[in-house]
Amino acid sequence: MRLRELGEQRGWDHVSVLTYRQHVARSRMLLARCCAGELDVLAFDHPSVPRGLLREFAYRSGGFVKAWLTPGCDQQLPWRPQSLD
């Protein structure tokens, strides 16, 4: 939501985002909803403690389910609303 607001205020037509390699697909999907212009998602590897394959798969899958349940730019989960104020 903030990306859309800043883009409109500042006249952005191109946005670059930096995120962990594991979050690229979900980040691209979520930010593309709010970014009217061109979107670049850049990745880097984060040295972290491995969570285990099953836990990592569950975490990422949960993130995609949440993204699917909130398909618009300004939609949030009903039990956890957010606002820009």
C-alpha cells in the first residue's frame, strides 16, 4: 500500500526491490499488485541458520496462501487489518 502511495506522490514509473532470494517470487507477486510501473526484484543470499526443508516449505507455502487470500493491493487478512495511518 505504501509503495502505491509513494509511486503516485513521486511519479515513479520504475521501482527496484531488494529481497532475500527465497522471497523473490512472492515479493514480485505482491508488489506488482501495487506498482503501476516497471518492477525489478533483485535478490541476495542471506546467511542464516537453516530451518530444515519441511519448515521452510511450510513457511513459504503459508506466505503464498496468505497472498492468495489477499489478492488486491490494499486488501489485508480480515482478522489482521492494516492501515497507512
